[in-house]
Amino acid sequence: MPPELLFPYKELDLNHIEFDRAAIAEVNPQSYEMSQLDAIVWHDLEKMMALGYKDITPNEFWVRGHIPGRPIMPGVIMVEAAAQLCSFFMKKIYGLDGFIGFSGIEKTRFRETVVPGDRLYLLGHIDRVRSRQFQGTVQGVVNDKMVFDTVISGMRV
């Protein structure tokens, strides 16, 4: 059974975009095929939470080969999207300067498939911040179902 959602994301205005792809690209260094975050629709600095999403299109780089005839978003790409949400939050919203590297994942569970046509919502909560390191919990949701959850660690390099 999946854990409880980090916050009631459906109560938020899911059509409001606080930061679009261009704003995200100003902060996150991933580009081209590795950009896995389309928008941030909400954040709360006091609660250390954010909501972003990735629209899964038929043109994703992995569609042709993972799995031919039945494309399924690779779990590592879901985790990458989670890491990009945390990195963006820590740099743009929290104000951590410098390059942030992805330093670990824990407690990751994949619960459902994600396919072209889906919008993958990413619910993030930064659980712990130290001088150079942080840890965040991220949940991926598609069509009201939790498709994955993970704990991401990052550090300023």
C-alpha cells in the first residue's frame, strides 16, 4: 500500500505555472533529452514543499526502445525528474548557491507504469538541510495514483 500523499495537490491550481521550462533551465543544468521537469506549479518555502510536473510525450528519447510497442517510462528517469525537482527547489526557492549534485536515492518503490500521454506530477518535500547536503521525499502521481516514491539526497559540489 502506498504512503499518504505529502500534501493534497489536487486542492492547488494545477493550471497555474510559477516556473516554466525556461525558468527551470536557468537554474537546472540538464538540457535536451535530460530535462525532465516541465513546470513548477506551486511551492511553499516555509513547509519546504513543491509541486512540479513532466508531460510524457510520444517524442521522449526512451519511447522507441523502452519497450517497443509498449513504451514505459524508465524508473531511473522518474528518479531523475524527482532529483531535478529537489535541485530546483534548493537552488531557486531555498537559495542554495553553486552546483548541486545528486548524491543518493533510498526507499524507492515503483507502483504503476508511466506512458506517453501521462502527466507525471511530482510532489516534493525537503526533509533535511545541512550546510552542503539536503534530503527530500518525492512522490510521483499520475491519474490520482501514486506511481513511485523515493528519497533523494543531494549536495552542493
